[in-house]
Amino acid sequence: MNTIFSPSLFSQFSRVPLAFLPTPLQPAPRLSAALGGPRILIKRDDMTGLALGGNKTRKLEFLLADALKQGADVILTAGAPQSNHCRQTAAAARQMGLDCVLVFTPGQHDEMQGNVLLDQILGARIVRTERSDSMAVMQDLADELRQAGHTPYVIPVGGSNAIGTLGYASAMHELVGQLAALDVAVSHLYFSSGSGGTHAGLLLGQHLFGPANMRLVGVSPGSKSEAILDKIATISNEAAQNLGEKTRFLSQNITVYDQFVGPRYGISTPQSLEAISLFAENEGILLDPVYTAKAAAGLIQDIRTGVIRENETVIFLHTGGNPALFAYRNDWAKA
């Protein structure tokens, strides 16, 4: 397992080694050429390694450390059936010798394929609910577990809270070091912004480590931007406060695109399917249909419409999720 490097500022927080870091910062010259510029670099957080990788592994390094510190013996979290977060949480729990309960909210593509299959292989207990408040369901299950003599630890959807978001504040420190080694200035960073924790961590990390002039562009996979912005600001501010930072993040200064959602969360769009094809056919890189493909659609449109100029350098943060591709096989018949 890798040796963790954390900025000294984070030394007050426990962290367990789950990810293989640093993840590569990979040039994508053929994709750049296909789009007519700019220079594109892909931050490969699909290669974090835990149960086929993904961005949640960085968050889980801090969350599982906190769970162990509290003496937990079972982890609870929630998501849609094809949740990448649930898959990585189940794997992280097993690696730490803990049991795992996954609460599945109603969603698309819930057959025994993709992430659902991996959750079963990892031995997670799966609880399905029709209730909209997954946190309430988890709290009820946690109460039952306590009565049975267990010590549960509840992780919110996406691992998105002030503890989990430290994973991406630390990731920004890692990225800044990689950019310094390349001696390159980046104008934009594009990524999927769903439950808010990755976005919040990047905001905090940019404040702490730079680069100050890089525009952070989150792309929603399912919600309207107004439903996400306040949550991102809240998580960022709570994490900053825990670090002793006095800065305040304001929702009006945060960028989230919601025009690439399509019909709803979990449903492919023509733009997301095109993005999958462009990345695969030009770079041999696979995107998932729920998160990264819609984020890539935002990047592609901004290149085509001139928001990003040909002489600029941009980063696409690949947050993983490729197992879900196998559950979306029928989408390709319609493409």
C-alpha cells in the first residue's frame, strides 16, 4: 500500500491508506486535436485503485479513519443502485475489517450488473427503500444496530461532509505539485459535482494551495445548480472552520452547470454518449454514463463555443465510475 503524504495543515486529522497516490495527470493530445484545442490534461482519479477506483476513495481515507477512531464495527451509507460511492465504501470497510450496510434509494439500472454486482461480491448488506430521506433510513438502521450491540458509523451520500471533503482539499495540493513539475498554467478544471463533497474540497484546496486563477467548473449529474450551491458552500465552510481557517465561501461565487443533466439523474443524453465515444476513441479512456460523461459534455461544449480558447490548458478530473458502464449496455443500442 502507498505511503500517504498529507499537507501538515491536515495533521490533526487521522487518515488511513486506501488509494494509490498520486494519480496520474495524463495529457490527452488526440482528444485536444479532435476538439480543435485547447491542451487537455486528465487527472486520473479513476485510478485510485480501491475496487476499480474512483474519487470517493480519497474521502474514505479520512472518513474510515474517523470511524475507526470512534470504535465503529459497521459502516452505513446510501446511494442509488449504481452508486460508485457505495461500491468504494463497501470495499474500504472490508479492507479495514468492518461490515457494511448500503441503503439503495430508487434509481435506474438496478439489475445485478455493474456496481450492484460488485457490492454483492464485497458482501455488503443491501437495504432498499422507497423513502426519499436516506439519512433518516440510515439513522433508523444505526439505532437497530446499536440495540444489537454494534457500533455503527454513518457516512452521508457521496461521503460529502466536512471530514470527507478533506480528501479533495488534499488532492488539490497533489495537483498543484504536478502542475509545478510540468511548469504549466491551467485556466479551467472540470469535474462532476453531485453530492458536493468533491467540489467543496477542491474549493478549499484552491484557497489553501492555489492555483488562484484556475476556474473550477462543476457539472451536475442530476440536480439543479441552486440545489447544490449552498451545500457546497456549507461543506467548504465547515471544513475550513475545522482547519482554523477564517475564509468564507459564498454560493454565488461557485460555478455549477446543470444544463447537461438531461431528463434526470442516471439517464444518458446524446451529449454524454458522444463524450464517452470521444474519450474512448481518441484516448482509450472510459467514462461512466452517470457522472464523468456529463461533466465531459460540459467541457466539450465550452471548447466548441469558445469559452475555452485554443491556446489555454484545461484539466478534466476523471472521478471514476466505470463499472456502471456495464449496466448501461442498452443505451448503446439507441445511440
